[in-house]
Amino acid sequence: MRSLVLIAGVVGILLYGAAVSQKGLPALAAPHETAVQAPSQGLEALAKGLAATGAGLEEATLTGWGEVQAPEDRAAVAAALGAVPGEGESRTVAVRDQNGRHYVTVRWTLTGKPAEKWVARLHTMQKALNQTAESPSVSVQLSGTTAGNRNLTDLTDGALDALGATERQPW
């Protein structure tokens, strides 16, 4: 039986922890410089954790957002993301207004073989948002399958074992 692997929460915690341990909390950064870039060691840790689960990556969903000056800034973000995505990729860029402020949102989904390119797409999205949006943020959700009858707790424990994690929460 194949079990669904969803470790986005672990990924977020790992990336945030790695960023804070290297740079400290971003306190007084200038506008457009407040997004914490995913440190390469955090991405390496994620790859190591995924490998330990024996997971086959099937889909990667990148979601980014940030405040922009005007709705027209949507076009600048879309242009900075580059060419139209190829087969197995879908991308939307939208602006929403809330309380007189404008927020751009980007959702980039990679399915099948293109899911392996999620790290490069993550960096592209971070760069595009940093050029236009204030205080941008990006989240990553990875999903796939693994052979065998393993539950999510076993998979998470295997990933944390591979990373040498000593402190763990039961949730």
C-alpha cells in the first residue's frame, strides 16, 4: 500500500530554524529585504529527510505573497517569474485588495517530473517577490508516495532520524 507523504510543516520548521540559527531574526531590515531566503543547508536537510523516507516526489506547490504598492505591480511580479511554465507546471499571479492595501499572491504547482525542479522554482519566486513586494513570504508543500505500509508518523520519524533531530514534538 502506498502512503501519502506530506511533510510541509516539518519543512517549514526546518527552514525557519536554519534561517534563524544562521542570521537571527530579521528585525530592522530595509523594505524588500525582509524575506528570509531558504538557506542551502535547509534545502539540503530537506532533501536528506525526503531521501530517508524513500518518498517519490509527485507534486510541489509553492505559494508566495507580499504587499505591493498598486494592483499593476502584478505584471512586474509575473514578468520577473519568467516564461510561461511548461508541461506539468501551472502558475497563477493575482492581486487582492484588503483594507486599502494590495497583496500579490503567486501559486506555482509542479506535478510529475517537473516537481524535481522545485528548489530552482522556489529561488525564482523569492527573487521575483523580493523585487516588487514588501515583506514577501513563501511556503512550500511537497507530496509524494512511498512503498510499503508506513504511516505518516513513521515517515516523519525516519526523516527526523536522518537529520539527527534530538527534540521532537508528538504532533
